[in-house]
Amino acid sequence: MRSLASDTTAADTIPMKLILYLGLLAAVLILLIQSWNTANPALEEARIKAQVEAASLAILSIQDGYARNTAESHSPEGTMCTLKFTLPDSVRYISFGVDPDPDCNGQLGDSEWIPENNTIIYQYKNGVKKRLFLEGKTVNFIKGEIDSQGNWMLSGSQKSTQIPITHEKMGVVIEYPVSGDFPFELVMQNGVRYTMSHF
């Protein structure tokens, strides 16, 4: 009877099996990495779209609410909503009611912004733009700013509430990084309702 210590018939096949198993493991890992790289952009787009759709619902939910009259200094606060974003680094900006880069060259200040009411636009750093249209009544987005008394007012309306708002004043843009809480308030000036940013 042969002892186990002296039986070396299978000893030379162990390194070969080890190499084979490691090769199979490496092949599986490579396939997993490739499938993740293929699926990751689709998952990222789905996460972005979900956040933008949630923002659109929040904005639409306040449109039938109370609009603060900006001409009255003691008017109560208008109906508000807060949009929450944690968009990835691949997003250059998100805009509300305006296209700030009609040339698609990545420069937001080199051409005139084009008003697009009822539209949320987000652009990737590679230039691709996506639009989400808000159904229903017109939503006029406008940037807000704090006046000398600490009240949020429509941008450009500090001198007089009788001056009509021009197209250049319309729209709100959040540039990269698009992350954090962004409040909007429903206000009214000269009988027109605006969805005004508080940032």
C-alpha cells in the first residue's frame, strides 16, 4: 500500500488546474466590467431623468397655488417648492424656461438665450441636450434676487414694478455642479404669474 506522502501522480496537474481556473476567473471579471461599462450610461441617464421628472412635478404642483404680489411689500409668501438635484459630473447645466446655449458650443454667455416656456433643458458636457416639456398652462420662469430690504424680487424689477419683464430676464439656469436644494416661489407682477428662483 502506497502512502499519501509518496503519491505524486497528481502533483503536476495542480499548477495546470490553477492556471485554468485563474484564466476563467479573469475572463468572467472582464465580461462583468464590459457589461457594467455598457449599462452605466443607461443607468445614469435613468437617474437624471427621474430627478428632472420629479422637479417638473414639483413645479407643476405649485402653479395653482397662491402667487405673492411683488408690488406689495407685506404680501405673504407665495406657494413654494424645493427641487432637489444630485446630477452627475457629466451634466453641464439644467435650465428652466430658457435655452442658454442655442449654439451647443458649451458657452452660456456668447449668444442670446432663447426663451422656452414650459421647458426644462439639461445638457451633458458632450453637447447632448435633453428637453422635458411641462404640460398645462404657461409657466414663466424667472431668476429672483434679494432687494435692499431682504425680500426676494424678480430679477431686473428693483427699480420699478411697472417695468415689463423682457425676454432677457426670463429663465433660470443652474450650472455645473447641479447638486443641492433649489427653491422656487410663485409670484405675480402686473397680473402675470412667475415661478421665481430663490438662489
